[in-house]
Amino acid sequence: MSEPNPCLTCGACCGYFRVSFYWGECASAGGLVPDELTTQISPTMVAMCGTDTKPARCTSLLGEIGKQVSCSIYAQRSSTCREFEAAWHEGVPNEACNRARATHGLPPLFPADASGLISSSTAAEPVLLATLAEPVALIPLVQEPDPFEPPQQP
């Protein structure tokens, strides 16, 4: 029997990051993300509703963070959500994942915790999942800093 996916009992990324992405991913532009679940944040960018404020919580996240969660639009989620990976997925650390977990009082993930992970970008069937913003949460943090955190000093 395989280990359970730690994302199914987490959801911290959906309740911490702004899940922002290019407006062309919205259904009205030919994408998948339902327009009514997004809010415009710039002329070319939108964010998942609920993630553009602090405290953030994506309105598509169902369940209780740290207990059991799922995404109500898993099959229609943004690229930000699809690309955000849990810490140690495929042996790669993700400090953004562990930072989000820490803000919700959850312990960091370690390599041994990753055995139950599936690739969020290649899952064929909707499954219980903790996004995007990634991004997303689900967020491309290296490309766009968190607007709610003070700038880092050089």
C-alpha cells in the first residue's frame, strides 16, 4: 500500500500565497479557470479570489487546512497551481511549501514524506488536493515576489 499524499491533509499553499496568473487562462479567453473565481490584479494578470488579501485562502479550497482538503476546480486549476510542487516532490526541496506549512502550524515536509506524492501537473483524474497563484498558490515565487511581504534588504 502506498503512502498517502501529504497534500491531501495540508492545503497550506492555498491559504498562504496569492495565486496569480495570466488572464488568458480564464475560460472567457479560451482557458480553463472559471472567470467568476478570479479577480483582476493588473491589466494582464488575475488572481484566484480569496488569495489577493491577507489572510489568504483560495475560494476553491474545500475543507480544513491541516486536516483534509480538496480543490473544487482541480481539473480547471491554473498553471500556477499545476506547477507548484510539495517539498521533496521528485527529491527536490521547496522552501515555499514548507514556509506555507509553517504559517499554519504544520511541520515541514521531509524526503520520507514525499513517497505518496503525485505530480500535480500530470494527474489524469481530479483528486483531493491541497493550488495556485501554484500561486498555486500555487505560485511561481521565483518569478513574482509575494506582494504582502516586505521587500528583502540587499
